[in-house]
Amino acid sequence: MRKPERIFARDQEWAHLTRFADVKADRPQLGVISGRRRQGKTYLVEGLAEQTGGLYFGATQATETESLAQFAAAIAAHLDSPVPPRFDSWDDAVRFFFSIDAPGPFVIDEFPYLSQVSPVLPSILQREIDRATSAGRRTKVLLCGSAMSVMGGLLSGTAPLRGRATLELVVRPFDYLLAAQYWGVEDPGLAALLHSVVGGTPAYRRFVNDDAPESLEDFDDWVLRTVLSPASPLFREARYLLEEEMDVRDSALYHSVLAAVASGNRTRGGIANYVGRKATDIGHQLNVLEDSGLLRRRPDLFRSGRSGYEVAEPLIVFYQVVMRPQWGLLESGRSATVWEAARPRFSSQVVGPHFEQLCREYAMSAPAERFGELPGEIGSGVVPDHYNRSQIEVDVAVLAPAVSGHKRKVLSLGEAKWGEVMGRRHVSRLERARHLLSRDYDTSETVLACYSGAGFEPGLDSSVLTVGLDDLYRRAN
């Protein structure tokens, strides 16, 4: 089944969907597709329905009665019937479409809009799937949605649909290499800056009418004419991403939590102190933001039980650091003044941490020979230095898989600096961290690595791995 030309990349996702559509088993098939908004899920499922003769229904925010009428109209169009069926409940509607012998899957897009108004709908689907299994019917159903907390709960715990799905697909943002290719940006420094603002969300290119920065010199102007322009759809997007999550109540507190993390407060205690609440009072907000894919928890690889939070969506970090503190000035058209004042914060609080994440992604996909063997875990961690009464932060830590009865091997310890030329002092810090870790870990073959967006001092030991922007983006060629 050929992927539609309008879909960029997504070859793996398309392959999963076509295999789902091609299954010939004498039993029903259920697929669940999720992913944050603007990732192109609708393009994928619409394309699949078109090519297989399936039914595509895009739900909207509506009452149950209106949604049923819209669903009936979609079925009538699919069956080429002049008169749509009448459904008094989702019980009627689901029974009806399970009775249809269709060549392709039934796709229900934005399923959370329906289940929010009609909570019994997953149970009805479960009942009909079980009946279709007993009857040997081949009905295929794809449920698609952007509310990550809702979609993630469809197949978990004691949820009615648990154990019924044969496909669970998460459509993620493009990685930084694909994102550079998608935007048509070849300069690695410019690609990293662009990714620190819009990440790998494909829809954002459409939001700015395909306006990509032409060069490093054009980047500031690009920011002013797109994300900081009140006339651009990208201007308010970060606020909408939070408001669209169904489990969010009291959005002001959620924005404060995101602002705390974007400002560098990564622990629960630090976040609570920033927002003026007790740590026990923000547990629900942190869980909701994690479930919705807006926050992610990153464990400290060297301190068991400790972890920190980071904002998962670059545009939200940009909004919280650059835009939210001066929202009134931006709305009044004074974006140039705001951007000039915010440029240092953008470099230190947005690009710097984002560059560290890009380096971890680079290490994740590096060939096995880069670190001696295939990594088991990649992240960051803090190494306590009690003698010097300090702590050494390791930005890119690469660990081998754990082997019972043996010290865990540290394959690499790395430091990442976006705007700093790296040299001997950075290597010395990594050497100290390696020495301190040698008590509890196998560091005999640990590779020390420096990742820099500004270059390296001459004369570094050849045993030190140096990764610059060209290296970071070389695999895109």
C-alpha cells in the first residue's frame, strides 16, 4: 500500500498501519493511535481509510446527540446511502457499524471528544469486539486521539478495552535530524536553534506558511516574524497546547508548574517552592502534565530514586522563558524590544538545555562501536564530590545494560555546552567524575566526551570524544 505523497517521512508508522489493515484473521482488530497534537496523525489515518476503502470519522467537541448525527452522516456517505441511519445512542451506532462488512478499517479520529461526553463508549466497543470475536467477524476499528491522558488510559489497568488491541501506535514528533530535513535547513547551528523553538512538530511549518529561516543571520528576524508575531498562529500555540488537555483544571497553576521547570527547577521541591505550594499539593498537576506528554521525568542515573522533570515540548519552553513574562508587550506589537531583552535567557534557559537533550539523542542512536558496545541506558546524572563539597553534573551518561553480579559498566561520561568552547577544564571535571564513580561502577573503559556548539580548544587528548554540531547532524546526510 503506497504512502500518500502528502505525508513526509512516517514510513515506520505507515508500515504499522498497513500491516494492521492487511490482517486476514477471522476476528476483529482494534488499534489505538495516539500522539500530541499537530504530529500528523490525521494525515496517516485519513490516508489509510482512503486507500483501503475504510470509513474515516473525525469527531468534534459536541453533545452526544450531535455527535451521533454526524457519525450517521459519515456512515451514510461511506455507504453511498441518501438517507443516514438514525441512532438514539452509541449502543445503536456501534452495533450498526460492527454489522457492516467493510473492506477497510473504521477510523474514529479524536475519540476523546466522544468518550468525554459518552463515558460508556469504551465499554460498548469492548462488548461488540467480544461478540465479533465469537462470531468470527473481521471488523477493524482504529481509535485515534491527541488527549494523551485519555488515550493512554484506554488500554491500561482495568479499562474495558484492555487486552483487546492488536496495535498501539504512538506518533511522536520528528527527531532533530528529520526536523532539519523537513524544514529544509542545512546549517547545523541554525537547525539546532530552530529545533529549540519548534521541535519536531510538523504542523508548525504550516503555521508559519513554510517560512523557514534562511541563515543564522536571519534567525532573529524569523523569530520576530513568526513565533513572536501576534498575527502568526504559532504565537498562541503554546497556550492552546495546555488548554486543549481535557484533564487540566485551573490552568494558571499548570502554567506556573511549566514555568518552574522551564526556568531550571527540576525537582518536585524546587517546583513547589517556585509556585508557592507544598510539594504534596502539586502531585496531581505533575501527573496530568506527564500523562499529557507535556512533561517528562528523567531519572538521575547515579542516584537511585532521584529524578528531575523537563518540559517535553520545545515551544512551551520558549513560551515560558521568552513570551509569558512579557505577554502584554508582545500583544501590543513590541516583539523586537522583548526579543532583544530575552536573547540571553533564550540562550541559557532554552537552547542550552535543549542542546543537552539533542546530545543525549545523538548518543542514543550512535553505532555500538562509538562507546565500545550497545548502550543500555542513556540520560544524565549527578556525581557527589564529598571531598570538594560539590557535585558534578554529567549531561550525557551512557551505561551498559545491567548484568546481575557485576558492577554496571559506564560506557561514557559527557558534558554538553552550547555556547562555550570546551577544553581541558571540562575534561578534568569528567575525569574526576569517572574516578568517583569507580567505587560502585566499572569505569575501566569509560569514554569521556565533550559535546559543544562552539568548538574545542586545540590539544585535547585524542582519547576524548569530541562531538560538534557537524557531527551531531552528519547522520542526516
